[in-house]
Amino acid sequence: MPEESLEGLALSCKPLGENDRLLTLLSDDQGVIRLAVPGARKPRSSLAAALPLSHLRLQVGGRSGLRRVRQLKVLRSYSGLAQQLEALAAAQALSELCLALVPSEAPAPGMLADLLMQLGRLDGLVRERGCDLEALAIAVQGSVHLLALGGYALPLGRCARSGEPLEPPLGNWDWRCSLVPSEGLAIGGVPGARVVLNASELALLQRLLRPNLPRRRDGELMGPLPVWLHLLELVEHWTQEHLGRKPRAYRLLRTGLAPGLAAS
């Protein structure tokens, strides 16, 4: 394969041999790809900037086997997320979810742009010393977006059993809908449900399909911490059912925000 230019986000970087790194990159055109970065572990290497959560432009060569990075340029680094545990955990969870969703060397339209949007929000949150709750909300909304882009969208439009529209009656505190991960959301309390939502929780979840986080008129984020943790639990069950695993960083995020309530 001739030398080519690639742009993407470094999802992970691992040691490779004595001085090299194995870079896992999310790109639009080729999905998740793995590349060797020669000498990247040497302090003075021009390729040492191949680090996780870096938006990179690469020049890649090699005709067979593991292709090699020849040059790189950092378009934006999100290393500052390490200053806030919850923001870093949210970023790691979204990166892990991409690894589970995106096939190797197959186009992944929209995935990179959405992930970069969420990372940009997390980076802004850290810079402005924003609240930890917002990092959790970004992780939940980002997961909803990525699942939809990856072909595993949460079915938020109709009841999985009756086919009725899922129209939560706000103000009716007796109304419920249940997540049955193998089917979707069903109106009412269903035996064997993994998560049961009230009307306001479902309405909040449905709003996460929009580009922006749900906010009140005063700009404050909608929903308290217990509600966002409840929605994270729902996303975890859906991801486990349909992908066979869930991001380990979900647990780190939950532990940081609610010690003692971490999911197993």
C-alpha cells in the first residue's frame, strides 16, 4: 500500500517492542486501524506525541502487515482531561465504546466528529472548572449518540411490545417504562426488567438524541445526579447485551461520582 495521509483520534497507545508504540486510531474512512509508531517511546523522537486522546494527522507507509507512521502532526491534544477524574473517565468510556462499535478498517461515518465534539465539551468543562455532574451527562449523551451511529441505537420511539408511541406523560408519577435489553423499552413494569424509568427520566433520555445537552432556561443542566446515574445504568445494560461488553471506565465514572454505588 502506498504512503497515505490519515486523520483521526488516538484511542489507545501501547508499547510495541523496545522503542515503538502500537497506535489504535479512529478515522472516518478506515474506522479503527492499528499502526506502528517507530521510536515513539524515545524522549526526543519526533513521533513521541503519538499519545491517547490526541487528534492527529499522520503520514503512513508500508505495503503489507502493520503499517508504520512516518510523520505526525498534533491537531489537538485532550491530555488536560487528566486534571479531572470524572472528565477523564467519561473520555475513556467513550473511547472504549468506539473500540467496541467500530469495525477494523471499515468506514465509520460521523463517529469521529461526534466523539471529538464530546471531547471538546469535556475539555471546556475542565478549563472552566465545571461540575462533575456535567461530565457524567456528556458520557451518557455521547454513548447514546455513538450507539446510534454504530447501529445499536436505543429504541426510544415505540414500546417494544405493544408498538405504542413512547410518549411519557410528564407529571404522572405512576407511569413507568421498563428496559428489557434483548427487546427494548416497554411501557409499564415488566417482570425481569433491568431498569425501570419514570416519565421524566424517559423524557430526559429521549432528549439526549439532540446535539446539545438538555438545559433549563437558566442554563443549568436538567436532572439531578441520581437520574443521570440511572440513565448510565440503562446504557450499561444495553451495551452489555448488544456488544457483549461495556466500557470499564463506566465503573470508574460511577465510583468517582457515587462511591459505593459502582456497577459490578
